[in-house]
Amino acid sequence: MGLRNRYSALTLLLVAYILSFIDRNIMSVLVAPIQADFDIDDGQFALIHGTAFTFMYVILGVPIAWLADRKNRKNIISSGVAVWSVMTCFCGLAPNFSLFFLGRVGTGVGEAALSPPAHSLLADYFDQDKLPTVMAIFTLGIPVGVGVSYSLGGWVYAWVLEQGGFILPFIGAVKPWQATFMIVGLPGLLVAWGIFKMIEPPRTGAMHSNVSAPEQDNAIAVMTLKQTTEFLWQRKAVYLPLFTAISCLSIVGYSFMMWFVAHGGRTYAVPEFEIGQVFGLIYLCAGVVGTLFGAVLSRILVKKGFADAAIRVALLVAVIWLLPAILVCQMPTLLWAYVLAVPCIFCLNAYFGVSIAAIQMVTPNQMRAQASAVLLFFTNVFGLAIGPVIVGYLSSALFSGEMSLAYALSTVAAVFCPLAVILFIAALKPYKQLLKDAQQGWQ
């Protein structure tokens, strides 16, 4: 397959990933108006922001990945992009908490079809030595998407607010926060069409021995769900600590992403959309640098003979992240909070791309999408569904006052960053052996 097709596919998948994080995270700059309209507290907001989205996202992740390991992956992705774009627009039309909850569930349904099939596609589009860099480029969708969701979302909301909302045919009056959802949701339909026109690459790097499943796809034996489960469980010394460590860091990261702007608005008496605009720019810059740093450092370590470079990078990031994650929301001024947000965002993005690559490199082709789906199941259940809810609960039930979110966020960081360090260390030795098995062709 030509380089042009490979990099065109990478670009389209990156754009889709960017849009996915814009659509899932746009609520972070709209906390106050949504809470005011629906009359909900921090815990309830966390439910519609994180739990509602994650509910079907994680339930459908593994079945969709199982399908992607057998069928046309780019068609699955294209359908998912279209679904979540429509459902984001639907959130903008929701008149009450219940329908908004359903809209967020629908957004999760669509986004469940992106990452695992995309990881599998990229592992077939590019050689293994390029894969950590390619995955890092793909995961640039996280800092770019989140950064744009804050900055562009804050700008769009402020602009619509100045207009006083809109009157739409057949719909009627649309409030500024509702219009913001619809504006950011529509571009995904164009991207869905572009992905549908992509070329599906041949599958490579499959496990051929001891496979008896009769179904074939591109001349590669297909693994049953039971075989995949057995493979992962037999190698739980690698997969279990890695999945759990990455999930711990995702708890810290998602909690910070969701609640920093709201914390800033309450603590420093600055409108949330203004904080979101600045925070988005910081996130965009520091996040991109962090993502690329993870890939570059991994390649340097590989050249120095560290086969487990990706795991070592994630371990280093978890260590560096601890102190700024605890202190960022304890700063006396908003300026200092922005300053400490830089290393937090850097670390938040530096570990994820190389972690995905590490999983793909030790997983047979027929299981790659499913392995990614299991990883995303853990990271989203704990990171997106549970993490922000823990913060919301601690803020509402345990702590009090304008610093309640700050204390909750610091507590989460103090618990889960050290736990991630311990788990990454536990995975280092067995990961090296599993990587050797993969390089020898799983014989």
C-alpha cells in the first residue's frame, strides 16, 4: 500500500479522533449553564458527562472490536463517526436531564466504534518500527481535541451568548449551550464520508499456529472470543498490570480535564468559558508536546536497546506527574494554576500513545482491536465513568467550600499516580518475554 494512502488514512483517523474528543468533552466548558437549566449538582453533572457516555461506550467496545477483527474496519469506523455526530447534535436539542442522558449514551455508542478498529488499521498500515510514532500521532487527537473543545467551545459559546441564542425552523428557540453542541457535532458527518472512502489494508502479524476457527478474513484464521480471552488471561502478568496502571492514570487525567475549568470558575471568580479558552490553548500546546515527547523518547530508548521502552516511558511519566497533579488546584492565583497545568497536561498526554503501541506490539493481529477495546474498557470505566464521579462525590459529600473540587482532585492524584508507578514496574519483566514471543511469530 502506497505511502499516500497510508498517511491519508492516518490523517482522516486523526481528524476523527480529534472530533471525538471535542464532542465528548465540550460539556467541560458548559458546566454552569447546563447545571442551571437542569438544576443538578456536581455528582449529577458527572453522571451525564462521564457515566452516561461511558455506559454504552464500554459495553459495546469489545463486541465492536470483535467484529473489527473479522470484518471491514473502515466501514465500522465510518458508521460510528456518523452516529456520534448526530447524537452530539441531539444533546443540543435535549429539553431535560433524561433526554440529555440518552443523547450522551448515544454519543458513547458511536465513539465505541473508533479507537480499537483504528488501532488495528494503523498496525496494518505501518511497519512495527514506525508504530509507536504513528500511534503517538494518532493520539494527538486527544490534546488537539480536548484543547479545541475548551478553546473553540468557549469561543463558540461566548459568540452564541452574545447573539442571545438562535431560532431554528421546526425547533424554535435554542439556548447558547445547546447551539454549541450542534455547531461542534455537524463536521463529523463529512469525516464519516471520508473514512468510508478509505482503502482497507491487508491484515498482517497474525497468529497462525493452534488456530482452528473456520471463519477466514483476508486469509488469516480468526480467533474466537474465548480464544482471545484465554490468550489475554494466560498472559495476565503483562496485560493486567498494564491495563490497571493505564486506568489509574486515566482517572487522574479525566478528572483533571473535566473539573479544572469548573474549579477555576468557583475559586478565582472568573467565567468558566474564559478559563476554558486559556486552558484549551495550554492543553493544545502542552498536550501535543507531551504526546510527541512520549514517542520520541520511546524511539531513543529502543535504539539504546530497551525493548520495553514504551513501558519505561509510561512509568517515567507517572513519576513526574505526581507532584504537579497534587498541587495544580491548590494554587493561590489562577495564573499559577495555569503554570502548573502545563506539566499536568504534558504528562496526561505523554503516556497514552506509547501505551497503546506497547499493547499492539505484543498482541496477535486477530486480537489487536479486542485488546485495545479491553484497554479502553478499563480506562473509560475507571477514568471517565468513575474518576470524575469520585471527584464530584468527594467535592459534594466530603469536602466543602469553594476549594472542595481542589481537595478532591488532589486526593485522587495522590492515590492513583503512585499506584500506577507500582503496576508499571510489575509489568516490565514479563512484558520483555511476551515481546520476544511476538517477534518470534508466536510459535
